[in-house]
Amino acid sequence: MCGRYSLTKLENLLRQFTFLREFPGPVPLPPDLPRYNIAPTQPILVIANNHPDRLQHFHWGLIPSWAKDPAIGSRMINARAETLATKPAFRTALRRRRCLVPADGFFEWRVGPGKTKTPMYIRLKRGEPFAFAGLWDVWHSPDGSELPSCTLITGEANELVKPIHDRMPIIVPKADYEKWLDPKEREPEELNDVLRPYPASEMEAFAVSRAVNSAKNDSPQCVEPAAPAAPAMPGLFGDD
């Protein structure tokens, strides 16, 4: 799954997404960046195929238009690539409502001895922003207001991520942005080549501070390499 990510590289955002023309805040960049520890149910920045030149705010956690209770969104922060075409919550969105979610890194927790969990930060080696593949929908509340929401698509992990977690978010290659954001209806088979693990050779991963474990922490510490553990002093635990 993907439950946390970052979007911090302000100076590179527009360079990566050159087709953007509208923003949810002062030009040239929205005021709610940088973000070092973005968590589910928060508003996130999205490029949806209804307005592919616009950066919008969506709720992270898909709420289908037919849902009776918006709380369902907390259970749909991710969607499995293998079942998108058959799941009622995702099959129509795959055909008609696709989006890109800008990011520059994401987190997974590596399980170690004694089931200890070490937070790992995974990003492109170049450190530049990229885009997750997502799906979106709009929920209409009883009072008439609208809530746009989205989910991040996950697939099989590549060789870099596999020792950390068996799944990873789908990262859309820049060459496929236009295809994924096409506002026309697409058959699922046409999109299969986009929903593949991103090349491991272009990515890196390293341990970070456990500060990222709490969504309340949103500081550069969350994405900085963790300090190495201090070696034990000889004789401290009865060694010779």
C-alpha cells in the first residue's frame, strides 16, 4: 500500500509538469507546500483528467458518487491495479476519471528483527518530482456541496522496494502523462502498459527518522536520512 508521501521540491514542480496553467493559490505555486508527511484523509494536490492543465485539491480517500456515507473514503486510499477493471468503486473511474498525484517521495516500513519497523523513504535518484497514478470521483452531500476525492493505485513492488514491502504505488512515466490524463473514455486494456512497476534502477531508498510515524509531524526531518546507530562500547554488556 501507500499511506504516506511527500511533495517538497517547489522549484522543480512546474519544470516537471509543464502543462499546468491553473493553481489553487497564488501563482506560481500553491501556498500549502512544501509537505514532508502527507497522510490519508488530508487534502492533496491532484491533476485530474477533467482539467488536465489545473492543479486541484482533492480529499485523499476515494468516495464514490453513489456512497451513502463519506467515511468509506478512509478505506479506499489505495486501489489495487490488478482489480481496477472489476471493482465497483473503481471500474468506471478507470475508464473515465483518471488523475496524476504529484510527489517527490513515499514511505514504507521495513519489518526487521523482533518485528521492529523502520520507516524507509523511497524516491527517484535524481530527486525530482514524479506522479502517482490515481483515480477520482465527486461525492455530493445532502446539503448540495461537492467533495472531490481520489485514490492512489498500487501494484507489484519492483526489486528495490520488494525487500521493504510487496507492493508500491504506480509511478507514471512522463511519456505517459498525456495518455493517463486523456479526458476521453479508455478501455482498461489500453492502460495496462502504464500500470507497471517503475524501474528500480532509477530509484533509491534509505531509512529516515521515526518522526514520520506520526502524521502530526510535517518537517524536513521526515525525509532526511536517519543517523546511524551508535556502536556498542566494548565491555558494556559483558563483552571481552
